[in-house]
Amino acid sequence: MKGRLDIGEGILLSLVVFVVLAIMIPGKGLSDFITILLSVSSFLFGIFVAFSISDRHSRLKELREELKATEAFVVDIYKLSSVFGEKTQKECQRLLDDWVVATIDHYLEDYHKASPQFLKLYEFIISLTPKTKKQEMAYEQLLITAEQMNKSNKKIRYLATDRMSGFEWWTILLLAGIILFCLFYINTNTLVSIIIVVLLSLTLSIFTLILRDLNTLFWKEQTWIWDPLIDLFRDIGMLPYFSEADVKSKRVKVPKGTIYRSAKFPHPYPDITDKTVEIVNG
């Protein structure tokens, strides 16, 4: 179970609720007090939401850039490890895969929980013993890449956990509630009035849902998380890996014909023990 409403589902539910309320609850029309209250609350809501959406967009952009850099580091390490022979590259491939899989098994806000797998990779790179000039050059680059990757991981952890506070959400929801009250108060139950009130209320709901998805990092995640991960696994010679629940809930859209690893978790998150993995032909 995904445990959350998608934006599309949220919009549809909001539309139904607002239409029913606009028809069933008669308003009293305009008054000076309601007009002032609506104007002030709308102004404050607009400023607060615009600032919050801009801030969340900036955070998401920065996070995407760090994830792209990390994906490049993974491929670099895999390719550079080939200089040490097939056996070393295979072990490096396994450690890289274990780490990327661990980052998928945990929520993005728990990115740090994949640190043990990353440290195993880091220690493996450090333990390599170059014997030729070419290996020495590759080893030096591997150490630099691993160090950069470690820094990038720290930044990803910070960005992933940098969420809006409860105070910010309560402020936005309070202002949204005041605006909705005012809109339905001035509803005169004519067709035009009902349509305008419903559309304005729906717009309010859409802005709130967009802000929610930006804050929780679900906004357009297919294009900046899942699609790049498919490419990353292929670049290191591994099958893509996803949670069965995410695929079934359509949070992850796997391209048709893609062979991938599907993980089943018998326990509620964050307990990821006893998971089973099977190969699925999408």
C-alpha cells in the first residue's frame, strides 16, 4: 500500500467534495468583513505558498544534481576497477550494487541507513594494491571518486531530511481553511457562483498538493529517481531493482519488456529484514 493520495487522486477527491459542499451548503453572500478576511488571507497564503514552493523547488534541484553526480561516481568506480582485473571488478560491482539497492530499500529521508554498504565499498577501494603504473593512476582516481562520493552522500542526506516544519504546514493549512470558509460563505448557490467557488477551492487544493509532493520528494520522481536508476543498473551490468509494492502501486513505472529484480518485504517499513528478491519480466 502506498499510503498516500497522488495529485490526480487528490484533485478528483477535492473536486467531488467541493462540488457537494457548494451545492448542499448555501452561503450568505458578500459582506465587508468576509471581503477583508478573504483578501488578507489570500494575500498571505499566496506569499507563503509561493515562497515555500520556490524553496522546495530549489532543494529538489540541488538534490537532483547531487544524485546525478553520485550516479556518475558509481559508473566511474565500476569502470576504473576493471584495471585491477575481472575478479576485482566483479567484487566492486557487487559492492556497488549492494549499496545502490540499500538506498532503494530505504526511504530517501533515510538515505544515511545505506552508509554501512557504502563504507564496505570505500574500505574495499582503500584495500586495493596497485602493481602497475596504470593501476596506480586508477587507484588514485578511485580514492578521489570515493571521497567525492562520500561528500555527496552527506549532502544528499541533509537535503533529503530538510523538510518543512509543522509550524509552516499549520500556517498554510490555517490560511487555506480561512479562504475556503470565505469562499463558501459568499457562495449564493447560483450556477456561476458554484462554478467559481469550486474552481477557486480546487486551485487552492492543487497548490497545497504540489507543495506536499515537493516537500516529500514525490514530485516527478519517475523522471529524476526511477528512470536514472534503471540506466545506472544497466551501466554497471546489473538488473534494475525495485520494490514490488512500488511497482504495483504505480509509483514506479517500469518500461515494457524490462527484466528487473522485484523485492518483497514481509514486514512494515522500516523493518526490511527477510526480504525476498525475484526476477520479473516486465
